Amino acid sequence: MTNRLTIDLRLPQDHLATTLRADVLHGLSAAPRTLPSKWFYDAHGSELFEQITRLPEYYPTRAEQEILTRRAPEIAALTRARTLVELGSGSSRKTRLILDALTTAGTLQRYAPLDVSGSALAEAGEALCLDYPDLRVAATVTDFEQDLALGDEPGPRLLAFLGSTIGNLNPAQRQSFYATLRHALSGDDALLLGADLVKDTDVLVRAYDDGQGVTAAFNKNVLNVLNRELDADFDPAAFDHVAVWNDAEERIEMHLRSRCAQTVKIPAVDLVLDLGAGESLRTEISTKFRREALTAELATGGFTVSHWWTDRAARFALLLAVPTR
């Protein structure tokens, strides 16, 4: 490991196992039954998601990358960031667009990614150190929803939260998240936020229910995770992948709908699920945003939106926000 790469371990060794048990017990005992979408991403789930990003129906990754390709130099000039902080390991393609622009601008000193996966951080960090000989990578293994570990990074800092991951949080969770960010960032720092926009319902649904069935496999993979990690006995073939538009909440929801009445045992959390035919487990929410509402939401959270960019088709937004003085 190069001495320009450091990895700070801030999670206890059993964090993921403990959190998974708590999430499953709480979510599957509730009404409606839910599972957090973060449990999609074991090694196989991450591979499936990479496939999803290349599907013709799934526009968000391409749209966000289009914006960054056009606007990264402007973002670098506006922020003059010495440190790029990234929440979630994200797509290295998108990260490198920002790193390249900040390097060209002559300000970049450090890249500080935060993620729950130490192995993913190590792999990405080693690759970046090879390709950016003057860059220091200070990675942190943490759950940023619980512990936003920002340390003594050189400022100004640009904190990137891309991919419209913000849409996986409900309104109360988003406000809590903004409050945490506002507390962590200083007046010279900036937030770079990716947000998917409200658009034609058919386009949205197709993005989460592709014709090749890759998203269905991705959705059902969470059951494989529970079977492996919690000794559960889910039969993925006994569930249908369903993607629906919730008009009232302006969000896509992914569900796993039981094809028949069935009983599922999850011994590790001492839980027995009696599912009726047609009963569903909600596995993801993906909120879509409107400019006025998101700007107001961020203002409530202590941020002023200074710049708002979209791709040419206005499907996706990338916005720059600064702490409100």
C-alpha cells in the first residue's frame, strides 16, 4: 500500500452484521414491511448494479456523467477545492472527472472517500494513487448516515454526494442528513449533490424494471443476502420484482411481491414471516425532485443552492450548494 493512501477504520468489526440484524428485525416486523436498499450491495449485487448503469433504460448514470463532463471545470473554478470528499465510493468514472478538473485548476491536494466497505476503498485508493502521483487519499470506513467523519482535510472542501442517492432517504431522513452536513461543513466548503428529476412516469418505471430483467435480479439478490447472512429460507423464485410510481410522494418504489401464501423463517433474528399472496416487501424508495421543492428543502437544512445544472434532456440535476451564512 502506498504511503499516500491511509484508511481510517471507524466501524466496529461486527457493525454490518449488527446493523443488518437490526434493520431486518425492524423493517420486516413493521407494516408495510420494508428493507433498506443498502443491503442490495454485496459483491454480486454491486456487479448487477454496474450492469444496470449500462442498460438503455437506466439513464441516471449517463445523465449525471454528461453534466460532470461539461461542468467539472466550472465546478473546480467555483469551489477551488483542495479536498474532494465523497460519500459512498460511487463511480470512479464520475469521481475522476472531478479530480481531473481540480488537478487542472491546480488546487487539489486530497481525496477523502467515505464508505462502509474497506476493501472497496483500498482498491479504489490504490488505483487513484497510481494515476494521480501527487494526490493523497485519506479514506474512512464509516457509515456516513450515522458518523460523518470529516477530519482535518485541507479546505476549502467539496463534498460530493452523487447518483441521486439522496432520493433513497425519506423527507425526515433527508433533513437529518442536511443538518449533519451543515454541522460538518464550514463556510468555505460546498456540497455537490446529484438529484434525479420528476419526468414521464413510463420513463421512470422502465429505468427500474428493464426488459432484460437485470433490475429484477438485483432486487431479488437482497433475499440471497438474507439467506446467507441470517440463515433465512427465502425462495427468490417465489417473489416478483415490482417497480411502481408513488404519485403522492413523487418517488419510484421497488417491491418484492409474494407470488403465493408462504412462511419464511429468519433464525438469526428469531423472526417468522407469514406472507399472503400478493403481499410485498418494499426494498427501495427513489425520490425524484423538482427544482423549487429541492431548493426549499436544502434551504430548510441550512444550504443555499448557488448553481443548478442539468443534462441536455433535463432528466437529471447536479447542484452546487453552500452553507447558508
